[in-house]
Amino acid sequence: MFAELGLETWSATSAALAAGLFLGAVFGFAAQRSRFCLRLALVGAERSERGPSLALWLVAMAVALAGVQGALAFSPLDLSGHRYLESSLPLGGLLLGGLLFGAGMVLARGCASRLTVLGASGNLRALTVLLVFAVTAFSTMKGLLSPLRVGLAEATSLDLAAFGMAEGSLPALFGAWITPALVLAVAALALFLAVKTRLGLARLAAGLAIGGVVAASWYATGHLLYDDFDPIATQSVAFTLPMTDSLFYLLASTSVQAGFGVGLIGGVLAGALAASLLFQEFRLQSFETPRQTLRFGLGGLFMGFGGVLAGGCTVGNGLSGAATLGIAPIIGVAAILFGALATGKLLALKEGDQEGVGNAQFTAAE
């Protein structure tokens, strides 16, 4: 398909970089304006904010799910063979990694996507956590921590092929009927919560845009930019692998090419920065106590290690992965949710903790 777009002077990788920049900018702008963050729907926010945050997330999920499944059904897009749909499930990594990522995003007061947006808005705490996150994730993928990842995957892998499943997806498990049923159910739930919580047109539009970016990213990298002579990875919006790719590119740009993931991170930063400047919300913020620094640093470490084990973050698993109806990302995001809720409960029990979940000072400064 790439050869038919009239981009003769471009390589597929360069086109993917440009697509990542554009789609990332849309995501970053929408996420900054709407405070898009799954953690806010769970812990760390006033109860009046949790409902709208959850509604916003479900709107994005409904659009992503409908877009991806629609493209799979009515276009040449084919995700078979993608890691999200593999029949071999690294159960130990999915569960342990998800729990660690969920705990980390509560400790750091934001998942990787939210911290990227906050970092572009002047939050130096967020940028510091992102650095810890990226280094830890890279080490888990290819460095000192990789033997732990490989060993855990080998020891706890479950092969669904032994149960007659050609791929690890909900349609393969339940049948084709599950796809339209889930699309309608998620859309209905998103609409119900949006009305009930009075989400507002601006945040509704942001949710639609974010979900659209997820679906468009799958379609762009999986079909529009496909080139037999210059293959690129089929991927969508995520922050674990793209953040490590961006770190590696910064350190060795003369040896590697920047692709969709690097473009995505750059686009999110640019879009969020533009939104924060345009609406006069850019504020320089930093750590205030050593204890806070330690807490946020541990959050970044847990998210980096856990994100790789779980195969993605709240966006990579929770939106892009779940929209494929893959079993692995659904297990991963379920573990993330449990880890976040459990950690939030534990922190809430610590009365007098100046950096606990309910501290209005840090909630306002997010």
C-alpha cells in the first residue's frame, strides 16, 4: 500500500516517523486538555473527578475498539501474528508485571502516558520518573535485567495451542459473536457514564480523538505504510517500547533509524507542550522532599520493569492491546488495575503521609 501513496522520495520508516509525530501530537494535545489518565479514575483524585476520568477512558476505549475491529473486518488490515494475539501467554510476566506497573503509577502519581504529558507541561518530577522508567525498561528488554524477564517467561508460559486455539484472542476463545457484543457493550457503557458524569463536550471530543489515534495508528502501520521492501513494525499507541526506542535513539542516533515509536513520543511531547502554552498551563515544578524523590523514583522503576514484563502500559495494553481483543493485553491491564487499586488502598491507610494518595497539594500539581 505504501507505494500507492505517492511518497516516492520517502522510505516507509521515514513515513512511519512522520505518522508517529502527527498522531502523537493529536494524542498529546487531547490528553493534556482532558487530563487523560486511567489512574485518576482509580485513585489519587477527588471522587467527583474519578467518574468523569473513567468515562473519558471508556469513550477512548469504545472508539479504539470499534475502529480496530471495524478495520479488521472491512479492510485489508491483518494483525494475525502480532504479539498481542500470540497463543503463548507469559502468565507470570503479565501478572507480576501488571501488578508492579499498577503500583508504580500510583507511587509516581501517573502512568507513562500521563507523565509524558506532564513532563511537556513543565513538570520536572515527571521527566525524572520518565528517565528512570525508560532506563529500567531498556535494561529489562536488553540489559542487566533481561535474564529475569526471559527466565520468568520460560517458567510460566501457557500455550493456548494445546487447547486448540490458533491465537490468543477473545474471538478464538468464545467465537466471532463476542466481537460485536463487546463493541456495543463498551460503547453503551461509555455513553451511559459520559451522560451520568456530565463529561462535557471538550473532554468527550478528547476521548474520541484519543481512541481515533489508537485505531489510526494500527491502520497506518499495519496497512497504509506497509512495504514489502522496507517493512516496519505494526504497532499503535504505547509508551514502554517507544520510550526505550526514543532513549536509544537519543544515545545512538547515528546508528539507528527513528521510526513510529520515536515519532510518537516526540509528537506527544510537542502536542502537550503546545496545549500547555496555548492555554497558559505550563508550570515548572520539581521535587520538594527527598522522600518524595524516592517515592517517585521507585514508581518509575516499578513501571519500567513491570511494563516490559506485562507487555505494555495502561495505554499499550489498556487501549491499543485491548482493542485487538488479545487475551495477553487484557490480562496485563487487569493486573495493572488490581495493582493500582491495592497500592492506593495501602497508601490511603497511612494517615499523616504527606505524600499519600489523597494529598490535595500533589493532586493539584499533577
